[in-house]
Amino acid sequence: MELITIKTPSTKGEIYIGKEAISKRLPCLTAGQKNFVLTDSNVYALYEDWFDAHFPQTEIFILPAGEENKNFQSLYAILEKMAGAGMRRTSRLFAVGGGVIGDIGGLAAALYMRGISYVQIPTTLLAQVDSSVGGKTAVDLGGIKNVVGAFYQPCEVLMDSTFLKTLPDKEIKCGLGEIVKYAALNGEIFDLLENRADDWKGLTFLESLITACVSHKARVVEMDEKESGERRSLNVGHTTGHAIELTSGLSHGESVLYGMLLETRMVMQAGVCEKTYGQRLLALVERAIALEPTAGMDFTAIEDSAEKARADKKNTDDDKIRMAVAKAKGQWTDFSLPFAEYVTALKNACK
Ligand code: NAD
Ligand code: GLY
């Protein structure tokens, strides 16, 4: 079992990675106070016995699965249930699921009685490599991703890759969306992917990627918890990715892959990203996209997506689109374009 710690000005969090993470840590974390579990309908259906064994006589809220439920109504229902079940300031929330459950569960924990302790038990690859770490919590509102939220760190994250055995290939591909993002920021993760000619889906390989991505993220979050500087790097591919997610019906990880594809082509054309490196990065993105055949993205609808990029949280000016983009191996940079130029560049990148 590996332990990675995150120390921020507000807190110290611990991330345990390995097959013993849950058996070793959960008994200590559940003892001594009232607990509340949040999960989604798919995870509960697959792991009902696991919940019975690990959370006997515990209030469990089962949210219908899907990004469309990461909203205020669900948040309200969770908080109402917590209050109805008599949760106190000393109570602890356990978010067991993918990024949707982690994001909304973390926000419920941040709000309930002005903040109670919570633990992330991520069950998707995307949540294990990225979303369960770093304390970003949120719900979507009014067609804007993650627009209501808080930075609120979990006390512990327990990662067990055994959960990935039931994950459909499409969700492995979504996790690879965030992993390729880390490859754009970290030369060692880039080499891990590039040197592995086949089978990106093997569990042992994924475990090494989880540790590498979490280590990278932990250091970035320690440097810049509230995203005023270095943490912006973790949004590579995300400005266009979120815009695609909101208009295409594709899931978050798939949209990030297309966001990386288009933004990398865009910055190569603009001379911001070094060409040979950009081509190698694009090859990784394309390999991840090809891992699981889906309908993919409708490039003819790109103007609708571009409009959504206008509302992105990272923009400071109504008419400028601000992106974090890949520059060279292990290097990123800020890149802004006036909206009209962004639309033109995006359309060119689709060709
Ligand atoms: P998700 O939570 O919707 O999970 C994807 C699907 O996998 C769901 O249908 C879920 O029920 C199912 N599932 C979960 N665990 C499973 C398992 N072990 N076996 C089989 N099926 C399983 O989506 P996600 O891809 O995990 O996360 C995406 C969300 O994370 C988005 O809302 C995104 O905005 C957010 N996110 C947050 C951060 C952050 O830093 N907070 C970072 C990246 C993404
Ligand atoms: N996933 C982006 C971040 O945590 O900052």
C-alpha cells in the first residue's frame, strides 16, 4: 500500500493506494461517529454486498447514475437526507463512486453544518487518477459545468484498483482522457504511455499510472490549492473539453480527449506548441480515442460548443477564451484568444 500526503494551508489529507487501502483504513475511519454513505445506482447494484459488509447499519443515499444528476436538486436531496438522519458536526460522509459522486458528495460535506469530514472511495479510473484528489467539489448549474462548488479537501482517499475490474471499456477510455492530460504535463507519464505499445487497459499498468498521476496532482495542489497559478495546468484540454461535454452528450473523459485533440492542433498551428512534440502528444490522444469505438464527436457542431466555452470559469474577460495548453514535453502555458479567433482556430483544428 502506498501513501501520498497532501498538505495545504487548510488541511492535511492522506491518499492510500493499493488493495489493502480499504481493509486497513476503513475500520478506523468508520468507528466512533455517525456515518453517511453516498453512491450511485450503478455502483450500488454492482457492489451491494460490499456495502453491506463495509457499511452495516449506515445511512446510504443512492443517487441515480449520470452527470445530469450532478445538480442542485440532488445536492438538496442529499443534504435533506443527512439532516433527516441526524448527522452531526462530528459525522463523516463517504463518497463511493466516480467523479460525479465525489464532486457532489464533497460539496454536501463542505456545506453540511458548515463542513464535516469526508472520505473519497473512487471507483472509476477517472476518479482514481484525478477527481478524488485535490478537493475540488461542485455541481453543474444552468448548462455550465461545476459552476457552484467549493475547495474542500477529503481527510482521506482510499484507492483500490479492484473496482476497475467491473468498469466498462468506455469508462477506462474516459480515465485515459485525464491520464493523457497528465502525460501532457509530466514527461515521465508521457514516456510511460508512449513506451507501452499495446494494452493500455491492463490493471497493473493502470495501477502504475494511478500512482504517477496522483503524485503529480498532489504536488500541484500543495503548490496552489485554489488555482491561482500552477493548478491551472490541470485544465489542459478542459476549456474546449467542457464546451464539447455540454453540447455533445459525450462524457467528461471523452470530451477532454477531444478537447486535447483540438487545443493541441490549435496551438501547434499558432506556433505555441513545438511541432514534433505536438505530433507525439496527438498520437497518444488518438490512441486513447481509438481504444473504444463509439459514435465519437460531431465536428460539424463545433460552433455550438465554442459558444459554451464563453461561460468557462477560467475566463476573466467576456470576450476572451483562456486555455491551459501543452507547449513542450513536461511544459504547459496559458493561451488566450479573442472569442472570434477562438472559433476560427477551433474550426480549423476540426479539419
Ligand atoms: P461518473 O461518476 O458518472 O462514472 C461513470 C460511470 O461509471 C457511471 O455510470 C457510474 O455509475 C459507473 N461506475 C462507477 N464505478 C464503477 C465501477 N467500479 N464499475 C462499473 N461502473 C462504475 O463519471 P467519472 O468519469 O467517474 O467522473 C466524471 C465527473 O468527474 C464529471 O462530473 C467531472 O466534471 C468530474 N471531475 C472532477 C474533477 C475534480 O477535480 N473534482 C476532475 C475531473 C473530473
Ligand atoms: N481536475 C482539475 C483540478 O483538480 O484542478
